[in-house]
Amino acid sequence: MTTTLEPAPAASVGYLGPAGTFTHRTVLADPALAALRHVPCADPDELMARLSDGSVTYGVLAWENSVAGLVGPTADLLAGLGTGKAVDPSERSQVRLHRDVVIPVRFQLVGRPGARPEALRTVRSHPHALDQCRAWLAEHAPRSSLVPAPSTTAALEFALGDPTGRTAAVTPKAGLAAPRLSVLADDIGETATAETRFVVLGRDEPARTGRERTVIACFQQRDRPGSLMTVLEPFARAGIDLLRIESRPTRDGLGRSYFLIEWRGHPDDPPPRAVLRELAERAVRVRVLGTFDEPNPSRPTPSRPRKAG
Ligand SMILES: O=C(O)C(=O)C[C@]1(C(=O)O)C=C[C@@H](O)C=C1
């Protein structure tokens, strides 16, 4: 008698769906991610929930765009905001940054065949996509309201569902062919060289490489004069190279914010460890969001998606 062994459950990667989004392209463009089982998620909250309960092994979300800047909701989710749960900044985030993948982002306008952009009333897409096409839309579709959709591909549903044909969607260039829709205009982004940096998220601790950059979220009890200095000064004294600082609202009152800080190094190395300890002594609550690798010139950055859907 032969016994059939159950295959081990395959590792999976969740992404902002449906199929065809830039996030999906990123999964397809990265050989290690492309080989996993792909799980489309309706929004970043679903992705984080699935990562937390283990129903996906990894997740991919947009982190920053060369035109529209930081994708705030991704940082906020990792910082523990917007989850409906109390923030526990004293810990490492359970779901962590693992590495980044950069892909080019170019856009097209999709709508009913023959629709003229100047006659459109509504253009729908992911807010970051709308941001990057604002100038073109203002000039060529001046009568349309720009209305957010959960993702670029999800926006297609709204174009399909408008019987007047006056709704169009901004989607990835050369993206999925949608039935009954056609490309009304191509390359409508602000620059032809725009790129988005996506992050791969996971629950395990990535292996040390010695080339890490760390991202932390710093929360202070009160906003008072010199509060940014309180956070930055220990880094300066320890000679740690700061790469980026952003301030994000904590969502619990006007003027209340947390600092998102990216620096060169790993939180387990002695100098950063001492800095994090000192920040705790200064009543700065720090949540480590994880580490990326320094961009490695010998690792080819995928520059083009293998397929669109
Ligand atoms: O809607 C999509 O296609 C996405 O993958 C999301 C997203 C984003 O979150 O910024 C990704 C890259 C583009 O810059 C625009 C939208």
C-alpha cells in the first residue's frame, strides 16, 4: 500500500487586489514572491489581519512613491494605528518590514470605448494613482471629479457599472484587459520615470545581512518645544546615520503626531540598542517597524513586470 503524504501548506503572499494592481505586478516581478501562492486582499487592513493570524505568510504593500511620497496608511498600520486596537509602541511590530522591491509606475485611463476624456464626470482610482495623474486629468478631463477607489484594478468596476459611460478608471499601463472597456489615453502620469517602493512584510525576523536600514515609530506623551530634538539628539551623539524623518498624525487630536524615522543600522547592534534605551528613558515610546536591506547594486531591481495579471 502506498501512502500519499499531504504536501506542506505552501507559503503564500497577500497583496492589494484584485489581480492587475501595481502591488500584484510587484509580486509577479520578484522571482521569490512570484513562486508563492498569491492571495488578493480587498484592502491593507485585510492584508494585515491575514498576516497577523497567519493565513498568509508574507504581504506586499506600497511604501513610497517618487511623486506622491510616503504611503501613509502602510506606515500607520505597521505603527499600530487604524487597527481599532490600542497601540503598544513598546514592542517590535508583530508584522515587520522584510525588504523592499521597486517597480516603475505608469498609468492609463480606461473607460467605455469611444468615451471622450473631456466629457467624463468621474475618474476613479487608488488615491496615490489619482495624485500622480492630477495634472493630466485637470487638463484633459476638467469636468470630472476624482474619486478614490480601493485600488487601481478595483476602480474598473466603477467604470463598468456606470451605464452613462461617463466614469473612467486610472489603471496600470498595459494592465489587464477589462471586458467592454478600452484605453482612452496612455501615459497620463506626471512623470514617465515614476517609481513605487513596495515593502514585503512578514512575521518572522529576517536573517541578518549587516546592511540593514531600520524604521521606527516614535510616540511622545506631549508635543512640547524641542520634542523632535529629544528624539534625534541621541542618534546624532551615537553617530547613527538618519535617512528619513516623517511626521504622521496619531489620529487622536489636532497637532498630535508621531515621528517615523529610518536610520542605517540594526536595532540589535549595541549603539542603536543604547539609543533606543535612552529614548525609553526620555519617555519616548518606540515601536520598531522592521528593517530593510540597503539597496544592493548587485541585486537586480525588477524593472518591469513579467505579466500584467
Ligand atoms: O492600486 C494599486 O494598483 C496599488 O497597487 C496601490 C498603489 C499605492 O498604494 O500607492 C501602488 C502604486 C501606485 O503608486 C498607486 C497605487
